[in-house]
Amino acid sequence: MPADRELPARHRERSGENLPPWPEAVISACRRGLALLQQRRALFDQIGEPWSAAVVEDLQQGLQLLAEIKRLCGQLSVEYDPLVEQLDVLQLQRDWAKAEKAMWPMSWLARRRIRATLQTVLAGAGEPDIAGDLFALARIRSRRAQVSALAIGNATDGVWAGLKTRPELAECALDFQQVLRGLQKEQPCGNVGRFAAVADGRCGERLARQLRQLRSLQALDAELQTLDHLGPLTAQLWSGLGTRSENLATALDLQTAITQLADSPDEFAAIMTSLQRLLGDNGARLDPATADAYLDTCGALQPAISHLCATGGFTAAVSHAFADIPLDQLDERCTAMLRLANRLHAWCAWRKVGEQARALGLAPLVAAIENSELAQGTLRRAFEINYSRWWLNAVVDEEPVIRGFVAAEHEQRINDFRALDERFTELTRARVRAGLCAALPTQDGVTRSSEWGILRHEINKKKRHLPLRELIQRIPTALTKLTPCLLMSPLSIAQYLAADASIFDVVVFDEASQIPVWDAIGAIARGRQVVMVGDPRQLPPTNFFDRAESEFDEEDIEADLESILDECLGANLPTMHLAWHYRSRHESLIAFSNHRYYGGSLVTFPSPVTTDHALSFHYVQGVYEKGGARINKSEAKALVADLVDRLKSPAFRESRLTIGVVTFNTEQQALIEDLLDEERRRDPSIEPHFADVELEPVFVKNLESVQGDERDIVYFSITYGPDHAGAVSMNFGPMNRAGGERRLNVAITRARHELRIFSSLRAEQMDLARTQAIGVRDLKHFLDFAERGAPALAEARTASLGDFESPFEEAVATALAHQGWELHTQVGSSVFRIDLAVVHPDAKGVYLCGIECDGATYHRAATARDRDKLREQVLRGLGWEILRVWSTDWWIDAAGTLEKIDADLRKLLEKSRSQRATEAAAASPS
């Protein structure tokens, strides 16, 4: 003990030799340095990460595109009006290139047409360089599209604003990002005074805040540099920004402890005395005999537990539990077994059944029951699931296609197929064109008496040209080589083509239901094969509006004339049904006709909206002036007012949608045309929408003349309604005659995006007991469908939301629902459905994405092109984002597949949010 008492003194002596205490000033400076380092770390964390490399790369690419657009604009030979954006410059460029390579008659005509088109959009004087300007305009259009596709506005804190981006601000922000990246690597920031645009907030509030924090960080660094003298005084524990704070803090605590050590040996003796007393007390409690008895008892306990488990036939898990539980719980369990001795018979019965099940190969199921891994009542389902899993594994192992299926490889094959299919189409087109061009003679090889010479002579003549019929008759071979395809009406064929003209390979009739037999015969006689394209449920030939109605409003209607389509169908010629419907961008626009006239056989594709508002009903308190004017002024005025308001809307101009108006009779058509003429005179700004140069100008047509036309938005004036006395006549003109339902079918299927019904007549005002006309019945039901609005459409949508088509879809939907996604199942109203549709979290009215599972909908497609290309192409054209889940992936790795789907959905959500923010920023006034 005396020698032990000397140890603390010797330790203090050695400690004094090896580590002399630090002065109080050094300790204080070190603590101040640690505080500054902690403050710097907190400030460094607040600055945050710089933009990602991908964002920087996209922004640099965007700046390059903007610079190229500016350069290309400077290369234009003349100044162009903004209307040039409405031209299809890519098509004009292709036409110009085709004209350059074509034979001289065709090339001269094509170049003149293109030059005239460009002349209409010149903003100043001068002669444009057609080839150069088309090339530059096409490049400008392409670069602008690329600029619009860069959705990085949110990621760059608003610095990137598409075509409105200010390059000098973007360059300043990129330079600042270089500084932030250097800061992450502890590189000096240098002079940050050059970022004036960042400092005053022109590059966004986030960058301005980061710059302020960066300047504060530089101030802290300067203050830390004043403590560099501490390095030698602390054995280099202080090394500026490289200081390891935990080591320095430990050293400071040690210095404090050293200064507080007691120098008196008496304190150490008192501690030792207390420790000896504590040990002595505990040692006195240990009785060797008691300890030996306890050890003997513990040694006998474990063999007894093993004997109990073996006798009772306990499972391994239960045996381990008995061996590990505390003694008091073991006593309780043994007492409980003695208390329930009357149930040992049931236990023995279970043991017998369990052994039989194990002998049949059901050992895992027995083990699950004994280990309480199966809830009560789930045994049968567990057996069926596991048996199915065993059977499926056996089948998969025997089927090499399924066994070797890899989703990534299959999707790559699909992508390769799509690319090859596109390439095949392009090569086929090029081959056909090359074959046609190869048959054209050179200009030098044309003789005066040949067909080409006759054509050249007629082109160069100033007057006294040959009649077109005679010219065509004299150049039959040249005509078919120059124009292998002729687009002509039956009347034009009879007028310009002689009866003994060269036989065409194929004659195709479009809208064949509108062509009378006698008009079609002449065209049929000029072809080797005939293809009739038409819809027997749309208008047949008619001259309904050739006669006015009688003064009693009893129309003198001639019976519908039989069309060439009806003749072909009656002759039982081979038919092919085209079931896919492309026109309507919303299923509600075709749902009524599909159900009423096509028996639901049309394959329509749902739009990515949860509630469809494409069909709307607008009631007008109007009066139908029957027997005389046969118009509805109030209805016409309301329709025109709504149409004009839409034409004046800036959002509508930007959308470039087109409009058409359909009326029930010619009188209402004329009234609406007159009202629109007044509006055009009053406000010339809407005049461009009616210009003939537009591809699809606004039209106003009656029921009989609208077939074949289509527009994005269609207004339908019902016209009929109560008269001045409030009575509703059940005479609806052509709707009362046979075939009236065909006219309704035509009228309500002209719209691509939206159909707006204006009516002074409601469905409940129509008494079907007063008429047997099918057309009137359908009109009543259609008005009811349109007027009920959201409830009717909601019922249609609810009807389209079916149950799961397979347990696979249900499993995917359940797993995604647990991830927080809201899903609708079997979305659609025709035979084609979207298996699962994910509702957009930020906009409940639209779908974020559609998910297709490889179930019945997938394999129902007849061809690979339909299944893996065209169907998805149509859906993406409607605005869908499509993800695919393969059943084999889900079976092999459900968790990993779910994680991938969830990640893809979150990427789509982030992309959607960025795009919506960009659109909102662009739409908001600057």
C-alpha cells in the first residue's frame, strides 16, 4: 500500500514533464476557435449544394441554343412577320428540296408556290433567299422546340425561362455555381464582388441568399486566420480549417482536469478505504455451500427441460423457448400444462395429423401452424398460394421462354422493333419515290412530239391552252408518272378523264356513304380494283335542303338515296372493319355514338383526366320561329357570343385550336353566319380565324353538309325548341324521317377536343309518345346525356372503372396504394382499358400516369405493332405517360419492382411539377 500511494505523485510528476499545462490565454483562444469552427460548419451547411451537373449541362446547352437562334435570325435574308411561325417550314423545306430534284415542269410550279407562300409573311421589302431562309427557319423552329423542352426552370431558381431567358444572368449564375462547387472542395472563393446580378436578386432569391452566406463565410475564414499562432502552442492540435475539433476539445478537457487534480495523498487513501469497505460487505454475503447447491440445481434443470420437450413432441422453436425463458415463467407454463391435462387427447390427435402431413410433404405448412405464423382461418388460402407458387416455379422451370425472360432485354427488343418498323416505313417510302422519279425523263431527252414535249409546250404557252380533258387524253403515260395518285370527285372524273382513259390500278372512294350509285359507276369503270371507305351509319346521299319546308312546317323530304356503299354491302362484298377511333381526344365525345350506333365495338382510348368535361350543355331561353323564319335568334346570339369570346382569348390563340359550327337547318346557319360577319366587322382581330389561308378556318355548316369535316371545338345549335306559346312541336325536320339518326351521328362526332351544345330544348320537353322516329328518340337521349353534365359523365366514368382484371393487377395496385398513390382501375369506356391509372397528387382532375400490366389487355392485341407500338403511340399522343409492369419481374422480385415503379412515378411527378411551374410562370404577367 505505501508504494501504491506514491503512484499518483509519480503520475503527476511524469505528466508535468510530458505535457505542461497550457496558459489560460491559449485555452481561451482555442475555445473561441472551436466556437468559430462550429459556426462555420453550420453556415457551410446552410449554403447548400450547388446545381447538379445535369442541370448545369442543360443550362449550358440552352444558352448555346439561344445563341444559335440569335445567329440564325441574323442570317435571314429579309425580315419576316411573326405569322411565319404558323407556317410548316419543315414541310416547305422538304417541298423545296423535292422541287430542286424534280423535273422542270414540276420544279418550276413547286418553287413558285413556295415563294408565294413566303411572300405572305414578309414584314418588309426585299427578295428572300428561299433555300437559305427555309433552312434557317427550320433550324430556328427546331432549336426553339429544344429550348421549350428544357424543363429546368425550378432547378435553376428561375434563371432559365425558356426563350425569355436572359443569357447574361444565366452566365453569371453558372459562374457562381463554379464558386459553390469549389467551396465544396475547400477551394478559395476569390473575389465575389463580380456577382452583382446575383446579389441584387436578378438570379433568384436562393442564389442571393447563398451569396450573402458565402460572404459571411469569408468573414469567418478571415477571423479564423488570426488564430494561426495557436498551432505551435497546442502541439499542432489547432490547424485552422483542418482542426479536428473532437481532439482539441478532449485536450482542453484534459488541461482543465490536470489543473483540478488534488495534490494531497490523504484524498487517495480515503477513496481506497471506501472501496475496501464496499468489497468486504459483498464478499461476506457469499456462502460457498449455498453457491454449490445452486450450481447443482441449475445443472439438473436443463436435462429435465429436454426430457419434457422430447416427451411432448415440442417443435424446435418451442424447445428453445423453454430453455431460454426465466425460471418463474417456466414454472407458470408447467403449471398450466398440468391444469389442462384434459386436452392432451386433442394434442395427440394434432401430433398424428401433423406427422401425416409431414409424410405428404407439407412439413413447412405444419411448422407454420405450430409456430403461430398463420392466422386463424387462413390455412386453406395459405396452402393454395404456396401450392400455386410451387406449381408456377415448376412450369417456369420447364418453359425456356418464361424462364429466360428478362424485362430489360424484352423492352430493348420492343424498342428495336419500333425503330426497325419506323426505318422500314421510311425505306419503303424512299423506294417508292425513287422508283417514280427514275421513270421521269431528263429535260434534254424530251422531244416535241412526245407526251412530255406536249406538256412542256402547254406550260410555256401564254394563251389558247388545250382543254384539260384533251390534254389529259394526249398525255396518259406522262400524267400517271407525274401524278401516280389523282384526287378527284366522281364528277371531276367524268369531266376530265375520257371513258377510254388508262385503267388505274386502284380506285378508292372516301365517304362512300355519300356517293350515289350513278356517280360512282364511271369511276369504278376506270380501275382494276376498288376500295370503298365509308360508314353505313352516317349520312347517305340526300337533297333535303334543295327544297324549303312547307308553310305548315311539314318538310317535303325526299327519301334517302341508296349509296354505292349500301350497294357493296348488299352485294356481300368482302368487308373489313376499322375499329380504332382516333379523332376524339376524349371518350365522352364518341361514347354516345359508340354505344348507340356501333354497339360498343369501337376501340376508343381514354384521355388522362379523371373527370371528362369535353361535352357540355348550354341552355338558352330561346324561341323557335317555326313555319316561317325557322330560326332561334336567342340561341344563335348566345352561341356567337361564346364563340367570339373564345376567339378573343389569348390562351385560345396560343393553343391554335380550330372551331366549327353545326346547325340543324340552313336558316339557322345563315343567321349565325350573319351574326359572325357583324362581329368580324366590329372586331377585325378575329378575322384571321376565318381566313382561307388557314388550314382549318372557322366554318358554319348545316347538318347535311358537315359530313367529312372535323374541328378541335364544335358548336352545335339544336335550333328547335318551344314556340312563342311555349309549345314544343315534335317535328324536327330531317330527324323525323328514316335515317335521321345517321344525321345526328354525323353532327355529334365532328369534334376532336370539345363539343358545346347550345339548345332551347331540354330532353324532358320531348314526348316520344307523339313520334316513332328513331332519330328523335336518339336526339332526346343525347340531350339528356349532354345536359346532365358532371353526374352523367361521372356515371360513364364510374362505369368504366372496373374491378381488377387479374390478381396480378390487384397486387400491384395494393402495393402502390401502400406507397401513398391513389389509383383507378380499368379506366376507359370501350374494350380497351388502362389497367391502372395513377391520379396526379397535385391535380385530382388528371392522371399522372397509366400503368399497363401484361395481362388480357396486353395480349388481346392481334399484332406486335398494335401491342407494342401503335397503342402506346396513340395513348402518348393523348397526353398519357405509360409505365409497364411485367408479371415475371413482380413474381421474382416484387419489392424491387415496386421500388422501381415508385421511383419512376416520383420522377414523372417531379417532371410534371416542373413543367406546370414553368407554364404557370409563362402565363403570369411579367
